[in-house]
Amino acid sequence: MNTNLKKLVMSALFAALACVATMSIRIPTPGTGGYIHPGDAIVILSGIVLGPVWGLLAGGIGSALADLLGGYFIYVPITFVIKGLVALTAGLIYQKMNATKKSRYTAIVLGGVVDILFVAGGYFLCEVMMYGMSAAASIPANLIQGVSGLIIAVVLYPVLIAIPDINQMALRKEARTS
């Protein structure tokens, strides 16, 4: 199969996975109207497996689609940018650090830390403009979501990397931005 076609298909699959993971398990957060979900793990892994650019598209589109389908219309562009940047950054970190098994796991953890910072900080910055300082109420839930995303990504990584096509895509040495 053509490499670009394979990336496109895998990106569509990761976008669908991000959407489903975001929508399927929702733990409501009191007082914020939001929810905690495992979708961030798929966003992190999309950057790692697909590379920065394809990961940005898959993670951003899949997460934004979950907001669109879930009725959180105002968050669609915000989510696309924040989750896309998480996948982009996780992918860049992984590309720089994928030399050894230990460094790959370190890269996944760093991608998870980026997720924690970008999600908690990014949504706070956007929500403070919409709701004022009451937006700070969402920070603890976003931190919990980020930590759970990091843990789930570390657990899912060896399962995904055992799939030959995903392993080949994730461990490719050359730039994967095309």
C-alpha cells in the first residue's frame, strides 16, 4: 500500500479512535459542565505513531469532532488547536527520542506531561476569556484528565507497537511530516 495512503487511513482511524474514546467514557466534573475522558491517550499516541503533522490532524480532528457531536460547539476550534498541539508536540518529542526502548517510554511520558500542561493551561486561557476567573474551576479536572491520558498512553503503547504496521510507522527514523 502507498505510504501516504497508509498514513491517511491510519490518521482517519486515530481520529475516529480519539472521538470514540472521548465520547464513550465520560466522567462528569462537578460545577464545570465538562467531563474527564480517556481521549487524551489517543491524542498523545496519534502524535507518536503518525508523526507530528498527521498526529496533529488526527488528534485535533477526532477530539474536535467529539465536541461537535457532544454539543460543545463553542469548544470545537479550541479543542482542535489544543489537542492538535498536544499530538504535534508529542510526535516531535518522540521523533527526537526514539533511539531506545527506554527513551521511547520517556518520550511518551514527556508527551503526557505536555498534554497535562497544554490541556489545563490552554482550556483555562480560553475559558478565562469566556467566563472570567471562574474558569479556574476546570483546572483540577483537566489535570486529572491529563494524568489519566498519560497513564493510558503508556499502557496502550506496547499493545499498539506490537502491530507490525504501527511499529513500522512509529519507529521510522526519517521525518514523518509529509
